[in-house]
Amino acid sequence: MPAGGAAADSSAPDRVAAAVEEHARRRAWWEAETAIAAVVSDPEVRRLGEEIERAEALLGEELRPRFQSFRDRYDRAVREAELDTLTRTCHGKHGRWGRICVLDTGHDSTAPHWGTTAEGHPVAWVGSAPDDD
């Protein structure tokens, strides 16, 4: 009997099962990525995305006089490490687009998320995104 004997043989089905599971997982990711790429590249989806971005930018600019003080407070809290202020700040963010909501937690029922883009332009949005972290 070779070294490892029956113990080595009994793990073969486990290795096969693990390989099949890994293959299925990779295949599912590939299929999902392919489907997402097809949807995102659709001209109508792209047009709607651009329209939504314009509407969010317009609303952000319209709400700036009302909410700019929250942005100023947030910037000061980050600069001066005011943890109390930062813990009261909404958790809403869209990391992919560099957006962080600077309003207080719980504002969702009375106001949209509001903050600035990575480029410093005001933006407002409703809801969350899959990349909230």
C-alpha cells in the first residue's frame, strides 16, 4: 500500500467535489459579469444613466444653500477628527462615484442624500447603491 494508503484515496472525492464547486462558482461569476456588461453597454441604459447623473447634479446644486453647512461641518470634523460628529453622519455613500452623504443619520425620510462628488460638485441622490460600504 502506498504511503497515505486509504486516507489518500478517501480524499479524492473531496478534491473532485471541491474542484466542481470551484468551477461552478467561476462559471456563475463569468455569466454574471457577461450579463452585467451586456446591460451596461446598452445605449438606452447608458443614456438613462447620464440622465440620472444630470438630475442628481441639478438637485445637488438646488439643495446646496440648504445643506452646504453640513458639508462644512463634515470637512471640519474630518480635519479635526471630531468623532462625535462623524458618528452622527449618515452612512450613505456611493464609493464608486466618490460620494459621501454629509447629512445627519436618519434624514432619509425627509431629504435625499446630499454631498459632493470627488470633483467637489454638489450631488443629491435617493436610495443606496450596491457599493455602499
